[in-house]
Amino acid sequence: MDARLEAVRDTVLARNPGEAEFHQAVVEVFESLGPVHDRHPEFLEAAILERLCEPERQIIFRVPWTDDSGRVQINRGFRVEFNSALGPYKGGLRFHPSVYLGIVKFLGFEQIFKNALTGMPIGGGKGGSDFDPRGRSDAEVMRFCQSFMTELYRHIGEYTDVPAGDIGVGGREIGYLFGQYKRITNRYESGVLTGKGISWGGSLVRPEATGFGTVIFTEEMLKTRGSSFDGQRVVVSGSGNVAINAIAKAQALGATVVACSDSSGYVVDEAGIDVGLLRQVKEVERGRLKDYVLRRSGVSYVEAGCVWDVDATVALPCATQNELDGGAAARLVRNGLLAVGEGANMPSTRDAVAVFQEAGVLFGPGKAANAGGVATSALEMQQNASRDSWSFEHTEQRLTDIMVGIHHRCASTADEYGEPGNYVLGANIGGFVKVADAMLAQGLI
Ligand code: GLU
């Protein structure tokens, strides 16, 4: 790493002890930025990096609620408003027991660059709670969401901060959150949250957008080698919203998705995952992958194993951070891997990324490859601002154009900095320069 950046990195790590995921995200970005600072010494003089790593505002709050047996439960809520150089803070809310400040900050930090790459006017933020929705009734989830919003409402707004979903937060949760915001403020402020239902201000394609976008980005990478999804053998990790829609899109483009996973195990379905059945089990019934196996023949279920043991030519990690390590990466490479598109945020460890890059595998980092979700949230905000709603075809075409644009921005930036095909470098520099220019223009704030 560049010596000037090392000093800044050390200060950032020391100022934020115990936040391993935030450290990992910061170090990965800093490793790309040396050449930018050679060309732009003004960024160093204005301490752009130090400012970028210090969130503009961090809110941590108590979320009290009662469960169905009448017991009082206490969770911790977070919203990190990281950077507003390009627009209102924008990023999802994650409800998962692993959530703590280090996770929210890594996600918020990545969101700054991701959102900049989309070309849309959105800053970076993230939030969530250590609340575990698994096994909770609808009524419990509603009471939790209402309590969470009772504090969050005072910090957000159409022009301030616009949350959305992430792991554990989908249409149901956004509905309860929106209802409570409306009740407290007495405002039908559609643009305050994205991921809303279609009949009350949501956008078509928003549910599909992250998974579809990941596949569109990966298809663009494959094209640079004269290839495509057609005929590829694909493994997807996860079986939530991002994974399901990535599977659907990859198969629509002619690939066979032979495996997907949840936190208990993985399914191998050599005929290709039946997306209709998977949606029924996971989205309608809120069940587990085991239920998919029970209803389909010729399928095997591997309990507690690693889905990356299954050979693939294209890997789409769509579960969670650090789910694909160096050992798994080496195994995939040995077995003929061509490309990786990250549907989740930071799913590959630093070792895994190094293995992919050394082997010359096409590697699309999450902040580029999964930006279709937040980009379509920005399209939802546009529709809300104009009180309009667009057709599925129009919105999907906008998403496709945005993903092709992000691919082009990453690839041309990598070329410009002398590392053709290095999408990590292209995404980090492409996102950073846009934010840094805006921060310089707006003065020391
Ligand atoms: N949570 C998603 C992400 O990681 C989407 C955020 C949004 O739509 O604001 O980008």
C-alpha cells in the first residue's frame, strides 16, 4: 500500500477498535487508491480520505418491544449516515443477530462507493438492528418495526436519509416501518423509504433488481472474454431475495444453476433449480431449503456443508459477508471457474479475492455487481418525486442500462490506471473520485 495512505489507514483502524468488517472494507479500498493520490495531491491536502472514513453522523438507540408472550425485549438499533456529498444518505436496514456497529459501518462505507458508481444522486448510509426476525410472528415483527421507527423517524426524510431493505428486511418490514413513519409524522412521504409495495409507492423490478443486476453485470464481464451465461454451470449461495432473483435471471440467460444454500445446508439440483418452487417455499411460506428438497425428486441436500464444494464455471455469492474464503476460492479455480459476481456485500474474504485475481478469474466486487438494488431504489425515488409509476419493461431497461454503465465505468477506470480487467480497482477508484470531487467542491464540512 502507498505510504501516505498507510498512515491514514493506521489512524482509521486505531480510532475504530473492534470493528473487523469495517477495517476489512477500508483496507480493501485504500489498497486501490495510491495511483489516484499521485494524480490528485489535492485530495490528500483536503484530507478527503480521513473525512470519508469518519461518518457524518452515527445514531445508536434502544428498541424496546413486547413479544407474543408479553415479555419485554430490548434490541439495539443503528443508523450510520456516512456521506452525503452526492445526495441524501441511501442504504438499507439489516435485521440480523450478527449486527453491531462494525457491520453497519462496513456496509455504510461500501454503500458510498456503490451509490456513486450507479451515477444516481444518492449518498451513502446503512442501518439495522441485532433483532432476529427468524421464528417471530408477523405481530412481533410489526411491534418491533413500529418501535424501531419511533426513534428512527426523527433522523430520516426524503431529502435527508432514505432507508430500504437488506438481510431480514423485505416488503413486510418496509410496510410496517412506512406505516409507523406516516402515523408519527402525519405525512404521506413516499420518498422516505424504498422497497415499498407496488400499490403504495413502490417500483416494479425493485424486488428483482439486486439479483438481476448482479447477473447483468456478470454477463458484461463474460462478454469481454467472448462468453456469456448461456451454457454456464452456476452455483449461487444463499436463497433469499438476491439469490432467488439471480438464479431466475441466470437461467433466463441460458445457464443451469445447480446449487444454492441457506444457513443450514445446501441443495444440489443438477437439472437446474426450480425457481417457482423455490419462491413458493422461501417467499410465500417463509420456509427453509429442506422443504424444497422434500418436494422435488432428483435433488440432494447437504447439511452444514459448504456450497462452494460444488463445481461451477460461474459463482454468484449472494448470502452474506465473508462466506467465501481462500480455500473455497482455490477449489473453485482448480475446477474451472471463469467468473465471480458478488450479489452480497463483501462475500469474498481478502484471501479469496487474491486467489481469483491471481488466477485471472473475472471478479466483480459487490459494490459494482450488486449496485442494481440501490440503483432501482433511486428509480423508485424518481417515480415518487414525479408521482408516476413506470412499467416493468421500462424499469428493467433502466436497470440494464445502469448495470452496463457501471461495468463500463469500472472497466474503463481500470484501463486508465493501467490494470485492465481489475474490477476491484476500477470500482474503488471510479466511486472514490466522484465522491472526492463533490466533497472538494462543497468545502470543509
Ligand atoms: N441493501 C441494499 C444494498 O446493499 C439496497 C439498499 C437500498 O436500496 O437503499 O445496496
